[in-house]
Amino acid sequence: GVDLDWEYPVSGGKDGNVNRPEDQKNFTLLLRAVRDQLNRQGEADGHSYLLTIAAAANSGYLKKIEPEKAAGIVDFVFLMSYDYHGPWDSYADLNAPLYMPSEWSPQYKNSVDDSIQTYLRAGIPAGKIVMGVPLYGYLYEQVSEAGYGLYSQFSAAKSISYDALKSQYIHHPGYRQLYHAEARVPYLYGEHTFITYENAKSVSEKARLAARYQLAGIGFW
């Protein structure tokens, strides 16, 4: 089938993107046009073709599309429930918190659970939502020792693969393994470096939440 990742209709995305208010409706029209073609192809060759979309995990994105109409056309909505925070921020933070931490933060807060609830309230059926789970982390350099680097300013940041985390950081004696009791995700601190990532425990907890909401499943990025 076909997966569409339009980042983003109406506004946002990379510098230089052409953004137009009418793309809220154009997005629906595009989905319908692709769906119609897939249906015709299926009738011709007897196969079943999927149409899916990658969708931003925030309420702002839902205002840029027609959620219920889009959900009525596609087979699945792959929720990009990661990159809640990253190198583009001013402070080191958690990549994909399952639940929103209650403590004070110097920047915006969101969570996977909040994103799912927002999509459900927008009329998107749980059975069409696939929860996105990241198989990578973010490493922030020159953070403060206070709070083990969480919510600290940093000098530089980058993404890091799980293989690199496992071989260089997770079992390194200079790094402390921590788990956020509310956000339900792990992080590392050592050598003035903060690393947010996922492990077997956090992925299991996210899978259980997907089951609790009766989502279509989980997917990895």
C-alpha cells in the first residue's frame, strides 16, 4: 500500500515548504484520490491495498487536517508519538514520555498518553491508531549536575542509536541509570551528559497502554 507523511498541511515543516490554508481540505482530497486508485487496483488484481498516514502527536496538527474525514479514508494512523523534545529545544528533556511529569519544567510538556487521548477526542477510532515508539535516543552535552541533567541547558545535542547506547553508555561505570517514575521512561546521566532513550521496560509499558486503549498496535521509528 501507500503511507503518506505530509509534514505538514497548512503550516510547519522544513523551511521553504509551501504552506496554504486550503491544504486542510486538500489533504482530505489527496487521501481520497489515493484511496480511490488503490481500490481500483485492488479490483483489477484481487489484492487489498493499505493507505496509512504518519501523524504528528499534537492537537495543533489535528487543527490542520479534517480528522474524522481522514480517519474514514485511511486504514491506519501512525501516531508519531516521539520527538516531543530534542536538540531543537533549549533544555534537555525526555524524547517520548509515556505520561506527563508533574514537576516544573522550563518548557512545554506533552506525553504519549495525552496525544492518544487528543486523537480519540478528535473522533479518530482507537482501532485505527498505531502508537509510534522510538528506537533511538537523544544525547545532550554539557548539562548541569542538578536533576541529573533533566531540564538543563546544554551546549550541543544529537540523536543516538540504541546500539551505540548499549555499547558505549548504558553499562558504562561513569553513567547512572535512572527511570522517571511518572513519565515511565529511562534516562542516563554521567560526565555532564544527559541521554533520553527507551528500554525493554518502557517499551513494555507503552505496549500495555496501547492494549488498554485497544489501539491497532505499536510501530517503531
